[in-house]
Amino acid sequence: MMMKAVRLHAFGGPEVLRYEEVPLPEPGPGEVLIRVHAAGLNPPDWYARTGFANIPEAVRPKLRLPFVPGSDVSGVVAGLGPEATGLAEGDAVFGLVRFPDLDNGGRGYAEYATAPVAHLARKPAGLDHVHAAAVPMAGLTAYQFLFDHVRLEPGKTVLVNGAAGGVGHFLVQLAKTKGAYVIGVASGRHEAFLRELGVDRFVDYTTTAAEEVVRDVDHLFDTVGGPHGHRFLPTLRRGGTLSPVFVGEYHRERAAELGITFVSGQVHSDGGQLAELARLIEAGHIRAGIDGVFPLAEAAKAHERAEQGHIQGKIVLRVAED
């Protein structure tokens, strides 16, 4: 059987993404076949599309071409592989699939994908597939940073740089579930969005330098990174933590002199934690912001939007109607 998918046969810009017919994947042991309804975009998708040109060649991941991008999916179980238990055909599920392992099978920019049962959770009741597909990688990144790595305690002061983005807007909401005082840094056009999500203090970086007005932060999460990440060091109290979500220059020797420690980790698939995110969504404590929705056939346009930056929430590919 054949299906439609988006593949790249060479590395490069968004134009290398081709919408074409490919064979239907087969679920392996402990896996299910998913009829994909929506697929979320994430930075690793466009990093992979360029052949990880942003990573030093010596440690650059190797991808086999042709390659189907996409690790965030929401859809319906359409078949069971051997020894797949806990799910049945017709179940609505979502998940971060096989991450950080980038293999060549069952990726998300397609009408069907395979996934280990352990990487999936049942889709939250009442949540459409587009919004569900926006959750897995960004939501799990925020969840794991806050609760596995930093182990956030109630009442702490948290600063999120890039607070309106995919990971940032989940960090804001999840920190609030622990009673944190949250400072959000973003451009002014995102203020209303972030106020709705619960930020206690908003800093518009286009008019105010956070490092000049913020002090005594317990935990800083920088979702932007880059060569000037070290500018946030003055915002942290002695004994505070700095968690870079993306690569940046943080003057680590100076940070050590200031008593600042670095806490981070690589996001990974986890169906159990995703089920906890689903519970928080169903309870109304967190929600996924959507920047834009594109048909699967227009994945190249979705990547063009992603590369423009200044995203509010997530970009999602619609593969099938709910």
C-alpha cells in the first residue's frame, strides 16, 4: 500500500521538502500504526532538513536519505504490531515518537506513521488533533526541564526568555502549576498572550533589557540561546540555576563566580509524562498556542514560516480532518 508523505532527498532550504507517494510503514514489535491527523513542527525538523549544518561536522548526526521529518504526531491507531499492548485500533493518541533517535521509519510528516506504544498517550478528551500535535516535544521539553532537571519547588521565581515560543509558553504554564512567580521575556506583541497564560511580570525585550530591571531569579530558562545569552547572568541570585534550551554563550566561568549552576538535559520520548500533560490539559491548567496551521502538502511553506522566527506557540501540519 502507498500513502502521501513529505520527504527530502537532499539537504537544503524548505524547497527540498517533497510531497510524494511512499510505501506505508509497518509497525514492529511493541509498536502501532497511526493514521496521522496532524504533525507538529519542531526545530530538529529544520535542523535535519539542512543536514544539521548548525552542528560541528565532527558530532553531526548522520541521516539516511530520503528522509521523512517529524516526531510530533496526533492521530488514530490503525493497526497493531506484534506484542503491542495497551492500545486498540480506533484509539486517539498523540506522542513524541523515537526522539532523540533519528531513524528512517515512521516519521510524522505522513498520512501514516509507526510509534512505540511507550512513546504515546491517549489524546486529551475534547482536544482536536491540531492542538494535540502541538504538545509533545515542546511540552515534554518544558516538563523535563522543570521537573526532572531543575525539580522546581513551589514559590520560586522563574524567568523564561522567549516565553511566547513553543517551549517557552509551556514553561510558563507548567511553572505556574507549581505556584512559581513567572517573569516572561518576549516582544511586546506577545504580552496579551502571555498574560492569559499566567505570567506575573512581562518584559518587552524590544524596549527594556531584562538584565537591567530583573534581579533575584531562582531559575532562568533561556529558549533563545545565541552569542549573547550571558547577558542574563545579572538577573540570577547566587545559588540560582540557568537552563539553556538551545546552544548559547553564557560565560560559564563568570557564572561560577556568581554562584550560578547550569542545569539541562536532552528531551526524550516518554508516554507516561505525556499522559500527565494530557491530564493537565483536561484540567484546564495548560493549553497549546497555535501560530499557524498548514496542509501537509505545504510543509515547505510551514518551514518558511518557522524560519521567520517570532513564533507564538507552535506551527502544525494538518494531515487529515478530525
